[in-house]
Amino acid sequence: MTQLSSLKKQVLLVDDEERILVTSRLFLQSSGIDDVQTLSDSSKVLQQLAGGQVAVIVLDLHMPHPSGVELLPIIIHDYPQIPVIIVTADDGIETVVECVKGGASDYLVKPVDSRRLVACVRKALELRNLSNELSDLTQRLLTDRLDHPDAFSAIVTGNKGMRALFQYIEIVAATRQPIMITGETGAGKELVARAIHDLSGCSGEYVALNAAGLDDNMFSDTLFGHKKGAFTGADQAREGLIARAAGGTLFLDEIGDLNELSQVKLLRLLQEHEYYPVGSDFAKKSSARIVLATNRDLPGLIASGKFRNDLYYRLCGHRIHLPPLRERNDDLPLLLDHFLASAAASLGKKKPTPPPELAVLLSLYHFPGNVMELEALVFDAVVRHSSGILSMESFRAVIGDERLAASAGKQQPSGDADPLAAIFGRFPTVGEIEEYMIGEAMRLAGGNLGAAGKLLGMGRQTLNKRLKK
């Protein structure tokens, strides 16, 4: 599969002092910002920008001709998409204000603090990437463009909302910011995570860890590894999954179940791109791309004090919410056909023919287990199938009970009020009830006589006679 190219993220440092350029580049590269170029000759800046590879420029104001003061308005005019961070030995507020008014995105005062340099550059890169993503997404949505449909081949859908999600995923997959996937159990979150990895251009492995049920010790040891002698039984050092995912993608599922200590460690990994193996006092750098998922209500967990709000806000950059199956009923026929073929192939059977009313029956069910539950239902039906038309009995055993439970759970009128009176406004006749039931069955079946007859428990011809009557 053709992978997406990464977004341009070259950082250009411009200063006439070579020593400052060397130390600044080392600071940035040690913080995971790898593509850093330096220029001590300011006359070559515009030529470098014309190459189209620069994402952010850190520009010293006071240099031999041309100075940063002279270059700033030219860069802002000719390359407005490139954030400019100015560096000045003059901490006078007037200088800073004039530069910001002139279009600079941020400023640094010499001697430059290394942490502030890294923070400013990261912020500028994120803003540049977000700007690129917004522009690209607008174009894709306007043209309905999907460049790599093969990356989503494992996700069976014809739904327009899902296609829009795919277009968004194609854009954010090439960034290195964390991506948060939300959705109910069985909605396909791991399939999306794999698609993100395939599209990312990452050369390393795809590594997955389900955090559900892991205490902090198990989470830390599994993810970060440990040094020899870190605890009883640690006879040798062991690398964690984060090291195995170097240069690739780490998928952390069910992060809503993490305890507070684990959340703190995850936040450090996301913010600083570093971690501590268990028993070690020395931090290690991570080059893994992080994709996370949960089926929990994180804002609700924050309100109850079970999830850190700073971690939540760190995850808000790129969010993908997968709709439940009940919100994409138009995909039911496609999924049914796909799972019938898949189940038949795995069992060595001929693909069975489903009855036309099966799709109608499935559309009445709310699928708490989503696509995963549908797959299990279809597989069970194919296991029981022998020949001819696929039986609906195994589906009715689940969906029929569910519909009865849903009907029983609906709010009834208070007191001794008759529920029929709530529909008809009075106690109805038998004929009125029959007419109402036939009308509802035809509506649910989309006008299909056979399917409506199945819902009512009568044959197609009998229903046709009732309708004519």
C-alpha cells in the first residue's frame, strides 16, 4: 500500500553566532525534533525558504545585513504559512510588541532557555500542522477525495459519515501528535488504529496494549520495561512495548481504566516523549507514535475525579469518534453480506442466502456490541446452517428478546391510565388496533410486504388482503 508522506516539519535556526546554533540544534534534537537546519549567513534565508521544506523559522533579530528586523516583514509577506519565532538580546517590551504586530508568532530572549526554546518550537509546529490539516481537510471534503481507500479495506462501510472520518484520518495520520479514538465496544477502534499506522509512513512496528485491568506496576513494567534487579525476580533487564514500537505506532486501548499514577506516566510520555523503565533513574527517549482509545466517558470520569484533566486536554488535539452501528443502519446489508462470506469461508461451507426480511429484523435491534456482535450473530447462524435459505431463528432468539425487553422498558403512563389510550386518545376498537399494527409494520419494513408479514406473524397474501380491505 502506498503510504502518506509526512508533513514538512523542518525547523530552520538563523543566527550569526555558530555556538548558539549548535547548542540550540542539540536541544531540539534531544527533545525529539529531529529535522533541524541551521544558517549563520542571513543572506541565504530566503533561498532556503524557497525550497518549501521549512515549517518553522527561529530568527535572530540582530545580525549583519540583512538583519532579522529586515527579514521578518519579507518572510511574513511571502511565506505567511511559516510561523516565525524571533530571538532578541533586547528584552524591551517595545521591540517584542513591534515584532508580534509585524506577524511573529512568538519570541525568545537571549540567553535562550532550552526548555522555552523546545516549547516554542513544538507549539509552532503544532499550529503549522493544524493549519495544514484544516486546509487539506477542507479540500478533501469539497472534492469528496479519498487518496488511500485500500488503507480502510478492513472496515466495511458505505456510510457517508464514515467516509468523512476516513478523509480526516488520512490527514492526521501523517502527523506525530497523539490521536484519540472514542466509541462503544465493538465499533472498530483497533481497525482505525491500524489504518492510522498504515497511513503514517512509520517504518517501525504496530504494537498494541489493552490497559483494562492493569494496575500501575503491571502497566509500567509492560509498557516501559525494567532494569535488572528492579524487583524480586527481575533477573535481567527487559525492554517494554514502548521500545518495541520505536519508529512505529503504540496503540493504547481502554485508557479510561488507568489509575492516577499510570495517568501521570502516560502524560509525561505524551508531553516529553520520554519515560523511565521500572527501577531506573535515567529517562529514555521514545520515538513511537501514540494512538489511544477508550469506550469510557472521559469528561464524566474527570468530574468524578477519576481521570486527570491535563491528560484529557493533551488528548484533545486529534479526536476520532466512531459512531455505533445503530447510527449507520445503511451499512447492515454490506456487513451482513461480508460476514456471511467470511464465516462460510472459515467453516468451509457455501455462502448461504439470507432471507430478505433479515435486514429489516436487524435494523430493529440496537446492537450494544456493535459490529463485533453482528459478526458473532452471523457466524453462529452460519454454523447452524445446513442448506437453502439462512434460518432467522438464531437472530430472533437474540433480537426478539431484545425488542420485548425494550418494549417493556419504555415509559408507561402513570397511575392506571391505559397505554392504548395514550396512542389513540381513547380505548380503541379491534379494527383500529389492527390498522395501527399493519401501518407500523409496513413502516418498519420499508413497504416490503414479506418482511412486514413476518413482523406481524402472517403470510404475504394475508397481509395483502388486509391492506386491500
